[in-house]
Amino acid sequence: MIRTWLTNTFGLTVPVVSAPMAGVSGGALAAAVSAAGGLGMVGFAAGTGEQLRAELDIAGASGKPYGVGLLAWLLAKNDEPLDAAIESDAALVSVSYGPYAPYVERAQAAGKLVATQVGTLDDARAALAIGVDVIVVRGGEGGGHGRNEVATLPLLQAVLDAADVPVLAAGGIATGRGLAAVLAAGAAGAWVGTAFTVATEAATPDAGKQAVAAAGLADTTYTTVLDIGRGADWPAEFGGRALRHPYADKWHGREDELRANPEPMEEPVTWAGQAAGLVARPRPAADIVAELATAERYLGEVANRTDG
């Protein structure tokens, strides 16, 4: 069994966190990942504290530790979800994207461990100055929202050299080989999103699961136009990576024109990272965790390698 800060702190058997993806990572997925030995996270965007409490109750039904991920820019409009997270027995609270410092302080004051996602070395330095407990290094190849300036592996190396807190790696990790790579670099574990979007327990529509499973490594795009088309008020510095989309094909690079003359977006968006090309089929979350657990074998092969 691989032992790291992540497994030791939360009693896990696999150093994996399922990313908190709003609209995908509900209580059912979080519970399934936690029951399989990882740390399941509930992802929550807009909504009431009561709605989040309902999902957290489902997540906790496994009797295993779980976490919750919130968006700072939405908490600025309604912080009920933060209260719900603090009042729950969630073992980890993630607050990212926007001015998150006040929410980190509130959650820590209530005894919670708090993580935040970073996309540049400057982001990581700011998080360290604020005093977060865990840094999640999210590279540009990751699915959903974040920055696109730096890929996971170079950013991970730089942040590990700068950080004095545990670091998790996110973006491009969907197999045991990927988990082994970031563990070998020094990460305490992986923060995995795209691989879990196709889980049986994920709230992803069936068509979205099939689309992710059918996608190749180059079948995603990073853009802000999908948020413009949806009328989503994400901070301008954070675009999103999704499966290729006709609306993005038409409007990417024409953002100012689109804002001046909005055109409704009718087709649904499937947020996914480049690791979609490593996802073969929908399957239970436990099977995905088991696949990631093969990292132990790959690390052992490296340690025992004698070929020159």
C-alpha cells in the first residue's frame, strides 16, 4: 500500500481525491470513491445550504471521510454553502477561484483542513501566504475551469520546491501510470476529475459519459466562450476546458464580438480534460479507484529496475 500525507491524514488506501466537479460530483459519487479507498469530494456551485447538506448527507453515508469543493466567486454572492460545509463532518474543504482568503480563515477556525487550486507559481505563493493547508496544482490540461498557462508536471515541480504544505497534482491523471508519475515527483496524491466523470455514480448525463469515453487526447478545447454563451459569470481569468464544441469552434477568438452581440448556446457542454483520451468506458467508481491503485506496481517496477 502506498502511504503519503494524504492517505495517513484521511485513512485512505489509495492516494487519490475525486475532484469536486459541480453537476457531476454529487454525494453518490463522493460516497462511492470514499468507500473504494479514495477521498470523494462533493462539488457544489450555485444553490442553497440545504441543497448542499442533502448531498453531504449522501456522501457521508459510506462512513468514510469525504470532502467538499466550493467556488469563492459564488460564495461572495451567497455564503450559505460554506456554512453547510463547516457544519458538516467533511474532512476537507476546498475553496478556489476568486478572493478565497476570508473563507479559508472561517473554515480553519471551525477546525477544517482547507485546500485551494492553483494554476501558476504566483497562485501557489499567494495560497501559501494565506495559509492554506493543502495546495492542489492544476495544470492547463485539466478539465473544467482554471488557468491554462502551465502544464501539470512543470508546475508541480516548481510548487513542490516552493511549498511547505502537502501538494496534490491535478490535470492529465487518469491511470495508475499517471498517479505513479506525480507521486514519484513528490506529490502527496492526485486530484482526479475527468476519469470520474464517466463513473456509474457520477451525475454526468449518459450522452456526456459516452462522449468522454469516445474522445481522444486532442479532443478538448480551452476557452471562455462557453461561459459567455451560457451566461455564467466566471471571473475572466479562468476559462474552461471541455470536449470540442461547435459553439466554441465558431466563437473562440471572437469573445468581444460575442459579448457585444450575444448568441444563445443551445448544445450542452461536457467539461473534460485531455485525460479524456485515456478513458475507455463508463464504469463504477470503485473500478476507477482500483485502476489508479496500480500506481503501486509501477512505482515498484521503477524501484526494482536493473536494465541499463
